[in-house]
Amino acid sequence: MTDPVSYVAGSRLIIDGRDVRDEVFSSRGIDELVIANGSRLSRVTFRGLGISYGSLGAGVGQSSLEGCLFDRCRMHLASIGRVGLKDCRFERCRIKGWLCLEAEFTGCWFGAKLERVVFDAGLTEAGSRELGRSRNRFGENDFSASEFRDVAFRGGVELTRELLPQTPGGFYFEEAEKAYGHVCRALEGVKLRDSVGLEAFLRVRLDNAMRGQRQDYVSPLDVRGAVADPEAQSFLRDSFRHVGEEMLGEVTGETGSASGLAAG
């Protein structure tokens, strides 16, 4: 294909209903990327782009990206649309504002800073009917080299099939609903300067767990961002450690390290 791009107009890169393979798109002053209408991209490289607008899966049908590389890209998008990403890599990227409600990720590697991102395995009834599937697929994605700030998994993403960030001070809960319920009850018995803000943080996560997200991960940046008061932050960390030990004791019949349930 001599012209894989539908058009480049000013700062816009549009790939519309095309099959694109082995192409490289590097810095061109492009700040809008739109992949649309069932486009299929294979081994395509996006390098050094600063994307503030667009979608990876706009229009009709689901677009697909397989074996693609995003290298040193800044990607501040809203809904990324209907797209399936398989074996893609995000190297030294900044990803912000992604709302992944009809997207699928399998075998992808993230060496990125992710902020205000939602990965949702659930689908609306209309989305399920139009896409011909009951859920969005997630599995074998590697976030171990990433930094999370306000990143949420929803709708039953199976975190036992994902590699989570390895940043010290993060917490992973195998049974999130039970864990957050424990901490909410503990909060009722203490007086903190910002107990209202802390309760709001916990209630959002508890509600997410009650809606089907069994496991959850809380990053160190999430703990610091939950409330500004250092005393409340300390309470949250201590409570997460304690509940991890308690839940491990329920499983093994003894109390001990919270490895596998909470690490911090």
C-alpha cells in the first residue's frame, strides 16, 4: 500500500478503514490521531507523537492493533473507542485520561506513566449486541514497569492474569470487597482530620468491588492522593497492611506476612 493514511491534514493523522502494516509514523507536529471504521494495523510504529485528541477505535466496527509500538508518545485521550490491542508495546509513554469501555488488551507491555485511566471488562447491553461479545477481553498484560496514578480496573478484569506495577508501597487485594469493608469499619472507630475524604476514597473502591471487580490494586501515588493529611495517609497504609495480614490468616489459619494480598 503506497498510501496507508486516509489523510494527514495539518496536525491530524487519520487512518480510516485501512489495513496498515510495517509503517512508521514519527514526529510530524501531529496532535490528533484517529484510527477508525475497522482499520487493522500490524507492526506499526508511532514514535514521539504528542496526541491530545482522537481515538484508537472510532466509527463503525472494531479496529485492531497487533504488534504495534508506541515509543515516547504522549497520549492524552478520552474514550479510546472500539479497539482490540494485542501484543502492543508502550515504551516511555505518558498515558492520560483513557476511558476504555469497549477496548480489549491482550499480551500488551506498558513501560509508561498512566494517569486517570479506566480499564473496564464490562459492556453495556447495546455494546455487547453491536460488538458480538459479552465482555471485553483482558489478559497477560504486563504493567510491571509502569507507574499508576488514579488507574482503575472495573467490570471484573481478572488481575491474577495481569502483571501489576512493582513500585514499592503498592497494595494488591485478592478479595477487594472484603478488604475495603474491613478498612471502612476500622475508619468508623477513629478520629482523623480528613476522615470524610478518606471515606469517599474507600467507598468508591468498595462500590467498584461490589460491582464485580474482585481484585484491586492501589498504587503508592493513590495512597498519597487519597487525602492530603499525613495522619490519614498513615492510617490508610497501616489499615491496608493489617487487613492483608488478617485476610491471609483466614486463608492459612495463621497471621503473618501479607505477601500476595498486600505489599507495602
